Amino acid sequence: MRVLQPVRGTHDILPEEFRLHRLIGDTGAMVASRFGFEEISTPIFEFSEVFKRTLGDSSDIVTKEMYSFEDKGGDKITLRPEGTAGVARMLISGGLAQKLPLKYFYRGPMFRYERPQKGRYRQFHQLGAELLGVSEPQADIEMIALGALVLEALAITANLKLQINTLGNMESRAAYREALIKYFSTYRSSLSVESQMRLDRNPLRILDSKEKEDRSLIENAPEFSLYLDRESQKFFEIVCEGLELLSIEYSVNQRLVRGLDYYSHTAFEFTTDELGAQGTVLAGGRYDGLVEQMGGAKVSGVGWAAGIERLGMLVEKKPEVPRPIAIIPVTHVHNELAILTAYKLRRSGLQIELAYRGNMSKRLKRANRLSACAAIFLGGDEMERGFACVRDLDSGTQMEVPLVSLVDHLGRYRL
Ligand code: ATP
Ligand code: MG
């Protein structure tokens, strides 16, 4: 029955995958904390207006990807498709603009109505970071460095490439916009229907088009660099020099855009060709106009987000399965002692597996299946003398340990 299937584009995260998600999220949080970022969480749904205002009417997300509904009180609500808009909303509603600069890290589920395929889901997960209140290019360098170190800490070797570009300041963008309108208007009828719409609303976004018929036109489009004024060039130079100082390899891709009006200066993406069309793993940029666009103060911002599922496909060293210690009562007479001993050992911080039924050999089999590192046998005449028998399941060696010093003896199995 269809209702008993997960909704298309969503999936259950079983322990193996969850361990991987946790490794990725924790690594991100840990590396971000070295830069002074603190973890936050905004609600999973917001008023639809929050996303409409920040992402703009012409973005793919707003035009076709949002999960929106009216709640019982008649409010228009949207499941968050990305994290930055919620952070900007939080900055305004929480009066946080008094405390700049701010550095926030986040992770969690995002929702987009997209065509599901490998690396593209309707509920997916992101980790991300936002640096608010710094207008200097040093912030852009720091954010790219943070992204690079997160990927390094995950030991992703999948030939990741960093591409960067600049969208310049407002004046430069306006000049480039004019040039693009002029160029694409000549070929209007050859553009995809979507790009024809973009031409009227936000021509920069045409450069981001994935439609085949647009590709060759895009290749011959005028280059942004010709329209950058001195200030914009200088800003970009400082960012590039910063990356060189840190030996972070990059290439400049003039077609890389974030096509929204309030994005400015730096845009960047870490990509791989190992995930087909879903090759972008971490993407971000500077969004100086965003908070103001929402109705807040003029606050600079730089941020990025990375897809946890896509990162997960590239992490080669999967997290290890934690190995328990099994407690095995020799006969059911010792069940109570087993529960009590398990409780005490868990209280001391050890991971203890207690099978609930079966004879000794069944329980031992289960312990091996869980790749337990040791088994504690409770029963027999050792028991009467106040001892338990502890077997190391890797070496097979076995020894008698006084019940009172079990915790000390098992210390060697602590992670
Ligand atoms: P794409 O070009 O692949 O659609 P995007 O430009 O829409 O990506 P962003 O909005 O910049 O992506 O989101 C940042 C990251 O989140 C992406 O680089 C990707 O790793 C991940 N991501 C975005 N959409 C999805 C999705 N539907 N499923 C899984 N991961 C996603
Ligand atoms: Mg997308």
C-alpha cells in the first residue's frame, strides 16, 4: 500500500547511515568551533514570507521547490528549503544585530520539491555556517577556509575542486545585468522557457541554468570581469590572495553565480565529478543585502551550506561500529545478577549488551554477531567465590575477575 511507503524523495535513516550523518555533523561542528562558531538551530518551518523575501521570486527554490501549506490558523507556512533565511529572520526577531559579529553553525533537515535521484532528495540534510556583520574580505577567506578544513577533516579524497567567482558590488552587478539583458535578448527565442522568464526577472540566473539549450549561449555570454569596478576587483583580489596564502587551491569560474540581487562579491563551490550532476557538495557566498531585504538593519553576511548525504557518499572511512561487552548468565538463576551488573557497568560508562533470552551458547552467538569485544559469564562455582569469568572475544583468553573489580578490569575496553 502506497501510504506504507516513505514519501517519494524521503528515506529512513538506519543506524549505519545515522552514524555517518553524526560523524559528518560532529566533524563540522568541531572544526567550526575552532573558528569560534557556535551551534544553533532555527525552526524547521517558518512563515512562507521568510523564504519568499530572502530567496527572491525568481529562484528555483521559490518558483517550484517549496513545501508550503496553510496551517489550521490560516497562516502560510513553508518547510525550510535552506538555512540562511531562518538565520537572517532570527537575527531580526531576536534583536541580535546589536551583538555583531556573530558566528553560527547549524545542521538539520531541509525540504525541497525536486525530482529525486542519487544525491537529490525531497528531505535532505545540511550543515552550514554563517558569519554575520563582517564586511571585510577576510570573512570570505575565513569561510572558505572553514569549508576546506571541514572537508579535510572528513578525509574526503574525491578530487574536490574549489571554484570561486565574484559578483562584485551593486554598481558592477547593475552594469553586468544590462550587458546580459542586451546579449540574451538577441537570442531570446533560443533560450529555454525558464531562462526566458529569468531574462525578464533576473538575467544573472540564466548563467546557473542546467537546461541543455542554454549551455552554448551561456558559454558565449559576456564575462563578468569586464564589468567589475575597481572596488569590486580589489575585494576579489584580497580573497584570492588569502586563499593563496593558505595554499587552498582554487579556480575562477566566471559562470558561477548566486543569482539573487542581494548576493554580492564572493561566490564559491566545492565540487566533485564523482556524483554526476549532483557534484556540488558545499556552496556559499556573501549576502550583504539579505538582512536588509528582509526588513532588518544593513548587516553583512557570508555563509555556506553542505549536503550531508552528498558528503556521506564521499567519506571513505566509515565510522566504526561501537563494540559492546556482553553479559551472559550461565543459567536463568543468574538473570537478576546479570541485570544488576549490567546496570552498574553502564553507570560506569561501559557499553553493555544483555540478551534477554536463550541459553548460554545462544547468547554467546548473539554477542559475536554484535562483534562484542568481551563476554562476562556470571554463574558456576566462580560466582560462589565472588568471581566472574571474563573472556576476551578477540584473543579468546579467559580469566577470573573478582566481581568487585569488574569495572577496573574492563577499563581496557573503554573507547
Ligand atoms: P544543486 O545545484 O545541486 O541543485 P543548489 O545550488 O540547489 O544545488 P544549495 O542551495 O547551494 O544547492 O545547497 C547547498 C548544498 O546542499 C548543495 O551543494 C548540496 O550538497 C546540498 N543539496 C541541495 N539540494 C539538495 C537535495 N535536493 N538533496 C540533497 N542535497 C542537496
Ligand atoms: Mg537546487
